[in-house]
Amino acid sequence: MVQENWLLILSAGVLYCEIRNLRESIENLSRSIDNLSENNFTRKRSRTLSIASSKDDWFSIKSEASVESLNYSDDSNAQTVIEQPISENPQNDEFLKLVDEKHYGSDSGIAEAWQMIKEKDNNDTQILIRKTRAQCSMYGQHRKNGPLGENYEKRKEFATRALEFADEIIKRAPRASVGHRYKAAALGCNMEFLGVTEKAEKGKIIKDCLTEALVCDPDDLKAHYILARWHFEASNLPWALRGVASRMGMPPASEEEALFHFDKSLGGSGHDKEVQLYRFKLLNKLRKFEEAKKAVENGLALPIVFNSDQPVHEELIKIQNSF
């Protein structure tokens, strides 16, 4: 996997930038900063940097610990997470359960779940939540080496619609964490299509969305996961890009914060195998070698469910063999 080094925008997440010539890239970024300063943040279509990689699917939101139900008639109860019932229509409950099972079950299930739900009425907020989730996941299905094959136009279509849907969820229930979390994920999907200046602007919004999600629900484990990815990647920028990030006003990040949020996400992010890999890297840097070794063992014990789990599993095996 090519580790792309423009990673300062993700909440979630992770930004990868293919840098063939570091000096040339930094010069281009510096010119963008100068233009930004001179034009008072006028949006310019600067050199577009790709952020997607075949393994970076934090935005798929592949697993839900429980079914999210929002009470919109009483704002004090706007943030409510329950398992049953999720509506007043038993048939609709069964349909949503089936959609969830498909979506969480496999890569092919993600596409099947989207086909089941895409023509349903968006006025039903439970439907809208699942449509938003599906947009983020279908974006990932159309990346390079994705199950459905690389398709730039499809990625853009799903990413754009995901952001529209997430904004609508927030409008209906501003105190529910799910809308803010999905907006962060949707923004992460859209980064591929933005210029440098816009990426910096949206990166700040991603961090704000995740902060707001955790204010609404401190136990939103998927929001913890995305925020952990944001801290990990932003704190591991090359020194030259770190300086550029600072000039662009990116929020501070730390590996300690990354580890904290990865730990909090365990058991509910849908990415536990990958979380254990990140925990190993962080714990190893902190010289907590026994805990790092245990993280590898825990990661290897988890099943391979999605295509993206396979390279993570292989990397964990290599690490274990190096002990």
C-alpha cells in the first residue's frame, strides 16, 4: 500500500499523499499558503492531492454496536440509542434489521444493503441514517482495488450525497452524535476531490464534527475511532509538511490522544483488527513492549471479514514473526 503523506485533514481519519518529489510538493504547498494569505482564504483549485488508499476505509462505518433511534418530537431526548423498538412499524423494524445484517456482513453485503434501501423514503430518519452510512461505504467499494472496481465518478457521486444526507440528519437532530460522526466520515470521503486550501478548511470541520459527536455522546465508539485516526496521521506527518500544516491552522494532534481514542473505540468501531495494529505501533513507540505484543496477538485472533482486513492481518503476522 502506498502511504500517502498528506494526512493532516482526516478526522478519522487518514490523509495519504503520493509524494514523488518532496521538494516540489512542498514548494507547491507553500505557494498555496501564500495565495491563501493574500486572497483572504479565497478558494483556489490548487494541485489536487489524492488521499484514498485501498486500505483506508475508516469512513465505511462497518459495524454498529446498537441501532440508533432518535426522538425528534422532544429535543431533550434527541440523543437516544436503543436496540428495540426502532420504530412504530414492526415490518419496518425487520427490514432495517435485514439491511444492517447485510451491511455488516461482508463487502458484497454492503452493495446488497444499498440496493435494498436506495429507493426508500428519506423522510424516515432511520432510513436516512442508513443511506448516509451506505454512501460512505459505497464510496470505498469503488476505490482502487475495491470490490466493485475503481470508478472516480461513482466515488464522487457517493461522497457528495453522503455529505448532503449527513447535513440533513444534523438538521433534524442536532444533539444526536450520529449526524456529526457521519458528516466527519463524509467529509473524509470528499477530500479526494478538493484542492489544498479546501482540504485545510474541511480538515478543521472534520475535527469539529468529531468533537461535537463526542459531546453529544461520549460513548460513541465509532467517533472515537475516527478521531484516533485523525490524531495518529496528523501527528506523524513528515517534519516539512508539519510546518505547512501549522501555517494552515490545523488543530494540534498527539500520539497520546490517538492511543486514548483507539483504546476507547475497542469493541464498537467495526475496525478492531486495524485498531490493534495501530495500538501496537503507538505502544511500541512508547516502549510499552509487552502491551504492544499483546495488541498483535489480539489483532490476529480477530476474524477476516472484509477485504480490507486481509492486508492488516498480513502485517500483523509479519510483526509477530519479527518478535
